[in-house]
Amino acid sequence: MINTILVVDDKEELRTLLEDYLTKEGFRIVTATSGQEALFIARNEKPDLVILDLMMPEMSGYEFIRVYSKESDIPIIILTAKLEESDKILGLEMGADDYITKPFSMRELTARIRAVLRRTGKKPFKQEILRTADITLNHKSHIVTIGEKHVDLTPSEFDLLATLMSKPGQVFSRLDLLNNLQGSAFEGYERNIDVHIRNLRAKIEPNPSDPSYIETVYGVGYRFTTQITKGIR
């Protein structure tokens, strides 16, 4: 099966470069020049992954993520020429799975694409329903509830919570968690996990600044606590 990738960038030179290279790597490529055009193409082509520039006319990459993430859980890798950490963090906070900064290595981008597709396309056996404290996570329906309340999570947040809940009390390093999300780990990007953890805590914790579920193990990583005694909803 050939995977379809939607490349969204307003620079024709970059679109052509990515289309030529990724086609030779065995992917089917469709392209768009703006977020608005990308929405139309994504709804019709149903791509397996989106490579998305953030700064575009008509509709920015940020706006595309905001709209499309409500319609689909297809993974998104954002491209950004900006060096400011806030731009990358904002993209992740809005639901993107990863980012890569221009200029970038085509080989690294290809490896990251394959890693994401492996994660989303090859599902190992998982316990269908995980329950810890008052949180229930259902792999089959992709639904998370806290008590009676439904919680909307991005694909990365869902997978991150599932990993932590699968082994309560076990400490996962950032690199371990990144490897679980992407299929293979890339050093230097493991701090992305901190952003996803912060977003996840904001959605599930009674008090995100004093977490009840996801504990930070300083200098190591994170774990889902086995002794939840405060703030349960």
C-alpha cells in the first residue's frame, strides 16, 4: 500500500523538492499552497500524513491544525523557518505531532515520516481498556473519560497517556516516550514530550500545577502515579 502525504507550503520550490524526493522514496504526494487549499485537498484525498508549513497566506498552518484536527486524527509534522521556540511549542500545543526546522535534512524528514506512519499503521496488541483511578482509556474507540466526563485528546496525547497508564509506577524517560510516539527516537527532540505532557495535564488534571496523575521524576522523566489520593474528580 502506497501512503499519501499532503505537503502544504506556499513556496513552489520547496513543494517541488519535497514532491520529487518523497515520490522517489515511494510515497504518493499531493500538494497545497495554503491552509485553505489544504483543507479542501485533505477532505478529498484523505492523506495518511500532513507536512505543514506554519506561515502561509489565506489560512496559516496554525489555523489549518485548529480546524482539521477536529475532523481527523491524521498525524501532522510542521515545518517552520522560525527559530523562536514559541512557534514550535504553539504548533505542538495545537495538536501537531512533531516539527522540523528549515533548513532540514531530507533523509531525517523521510525517517521521521516513516516512523510516524509505522506508529499509526502497525498496531501491536494492546489491552483494549485501561483503567487507573477514575481514568478510563479505550484503545478501540479512542475515548478517554475521567469519571463520567469525556476528555478530547490529540493522537499524541492519547498515545502518551496510554503508554503511561499501561505501566503505572514505571518511570519513562523522555526519549522512551518519544520513541513510543514516533516509532524511533531522535535526540534533541525529546523536549517535545514536555509540551505534550503539559497539554495532557491541562486536560486531565484537577490542578495541572500540582499533578495528581502524571508525576515528574526530576532528571529522569515521567510516570503515572499508583497512589492517587488528591483532587480526584
